Amino acid sequence: MQKEVLERGLGMNRRKFLSRMSLGIGSVALGSLLIPDLFKGSEEEAVMAGLPHFAPKAKRIIYLFQNGAPSQLDLFDYKPLLQQMHGQDLPASIRMGQRLTGMTANQAKFPLAGTVFNFNQYGESRAWISELLPHTAGVVDDMCIVKTMFTEAINHDPALTFFQTGAQVGNRPSMGAWVSYGLGTENANLPAFCVLLSKGKGNGQGVYSKLWTNGFLDSIHQGVQFSSGENPVLYLNNPDAINRDDRRKMLDKLAELNDENYKAFGDPEIHAKVQQYELAYRMQTAVPEVTDVSKEPESIVKMYGPDCLTPGTFAANCLLARKLSENGVRFVQLYHQGWDGHDNLPGQIKGQCQDVDQASAALITDLKQRGLLDETLVIWGGEFGRTNYCQGTLTKDNYGRDHHPRCFTVWMAGGGVKPGIVYGETDDFGYNIAKDPVHVHDFHATVLNLMGLDHEKLTFKHLGRRYRLTDVAGTVIKDIIA
């Protein structure tokens, strides 16, 4: 009966009751006194917005997703044997008949392609970094480089969807949506989950809204896309002849009508829509301020590079991600397109690295000097890696690489990961994992753990089944947690 009174009379369920109250100990105690069975019920109802399962190491995430799959063999995973065996066929004992894409499955031979770029060791970790990433090399002691990521998908769409939602099919909540659902927002005037898009010099793969969807979670958890146009968030501004007071009166009347609708039908999505209207109203003031980079000092512009003043570039989005993050946005997702290197990879990857190297390193340095890196997890990587053998015709200085899901590199910095370490080893050919594999579900479990969320408890019941980001798998990689 008390639960029904709470949901009908107050127009919210137990989780929303807590999320709208000040989340101090006194408020929680008050809630338990007013409604004794408030904390009883299903696991998803027990998830309290703003309250992690345990003490978090990170408060927010900035995910620099490199869409199209960067070649780990030309950037991070140095393999001298590939240089020595350039042009020779990949031994069948290494490939072991593993799954290939339709682009190379019919190749009679698989000629090994050593990188044309020089590598050197940097930092106390002595991590190998390509000459293509000089700025990244300068912050290597802040990074945790994971060389042994692997995934199940071999084509872009399912692999990208898998990394973002934990499933290869659509209509599942994205990582950002899950974090929003579990933790709520730190700033009521901005979304908990924001999405930024950029496109580089290389071949791009498409991105689409299913990657930042709320899935079956309340729509308030969907990622809000920022654009590079005059209006960063579309349809946010009032129409001509409508002022802010007019908008406030309209929203108040609309809320009354929606409340009547909720009493009649009990659909929780009605209240989610009201929350979105109210958030949009508050964003009208907050968004212009947070997206204004005109007051950034010259030292910051120089750090990120001149592109940071051009909206929609990777550098501009990195700077905007820092501003959003320091203003309380839980999850900032950047998608940078252009890494699909099936042919002329050496020529393309130079431009791709020029697009992202300086700004990626600057983001780490900027957060660090502001005292924010320890509580902000920065992630950099794509949906899979690239093959050690050439796709198409191989020459001394030119080659392409096909999709390779069996091992590839991502790096993380800040937010409770160990700095200055390299985790995992691939074999001498860079084809298989030799030590410490990290599956996509393990990666998700670890990221949630850093945010103070137990991936096995962060669930939502939908169509009779409890879902979670990690499905029925995932192990926290404790060796990379500080």
C-alpha cells in the first residue's frame, strides 16, 4: 500500500523519490521513516541515483572513441619480428584457421606487413610508442596501456555496437546510459550523458543514435548530442516571440496535464518526458556558458592546438569534454571517425594521428593541472584492431590492414587506473594474446567498478529478464586498478 501511495500520490517510484531528495544520510533516513519498505524490492528498484555500490575511484568518464579501428601495430604494439619477416606469409600455425572478413578470406597468401614507422620507448614504464604519437608519448607515465583487448565481432557495426552497449544487436542501453541510470548527474542543469562527434582525414565509418541510446531505460538517460553549429543542442532555444517566462508557464501547464495522464495510465515514461522538458529549460542557460571557449587562456589553446577553436573538430571536442566534465557531466562520449585503414594505411594514419594526438595528450595534461585527472577516467581506443598481414598488394612502404578482433590496444588514464603501466602481452606476430586477455565485458565491468558500480548489481528488468551492461559475463581487471 505504501509503495502504491508513493508511486501514485507523489508521482514517482522509490528510485526517483531518492534521486529528487538531497542525497545525504539524513534524507535517506527520512525516506526510510516515511516509507518503511522503501529499500525493499527488486534489485533495479534498489539502485539509488547518486549512490554508488561502493566508494568510487572515478566520478566521471571521457571516452575518446576512435571509430574505424586504429592499427595497434603502427601505434602501440611494436613487433620486431614483423619487420624481419616483412613480405613472408603468416604461418598457418599462428592463424589457426581463424575467422576472417570477406575482404581477405579469399586471399591465397597472408603477407606479413611490418610497420614503416619508428618506435621508441618512453617514460618509466618504457612503453613502446610510435613516432606518429609524439604528444601521447609525452604523457605515457599517466597512461595504462592495455594491449590485449579482444572482441567477438569482426565487422564495424556489430563491433562498435558491442563496445558501446555490451551487445551486438541494437536497442540496448549504452555505457553512458547505464552510468546515468546508476549514478544520476552531478549538475541538474546539464545532462548526465553527452555525445560529441568529429570526423578526421581518413576513411570513416558511420555513427548513429543507437550507440548512445537509453534502450529500455527511462529516456532521461539517453545521450544528448552536441553539434558544431550555431546551436550546440538542437531545438533547445525558444521560438521567436516566446520568452523565458512564457516557456516556464507552458511547462508548468504541461506538467499538470502530464500528471493527470500519469494518474490515469501509470506510465513512468510520462514523468521521464517531464524531466526532459525541465532539463531542456535549465540547459537553455547552462549550455551557452559551458560551450563558450572564448575565455580560455592562450596557454590552453596552445596546448590543445589551434583546431580547438574550430567547432566540431576532435581538438574542439576534447576541450569541450573537459568543460562538460568539470561542470558535472558524468559521461562524455566522443566519436572520432576516420580510422578504417584497408588500403594506403601509412598515408592515411599520418593524418589521423595529426587529428587526435595533440588534443588527446592535452586533455590528460589539462585535467591533471586542474586536479581533475584523479577523478576523471579518460579512455582511448576503437572497436577492434588491425591485422599483421597485408590486405591487397604489399610493397615496402605501402600496405592495408584488415579487421582484427583477436587482440588490440586501448589506453586509459586517471580515474583510479594505475598510471605508467602496460598490461597484457601479444605474441611475437601481434596476432594472438599471449598473456592477460581482456574481453569487452571485462572492460565494461572494470570501468563500472572504477565508478563505484558493481556490474552484476546494476540491472534493469525488461520483458521478464534482468539485463545488465555485461550480460552474463565480465570480470573486473583488478591488476590495472590503483
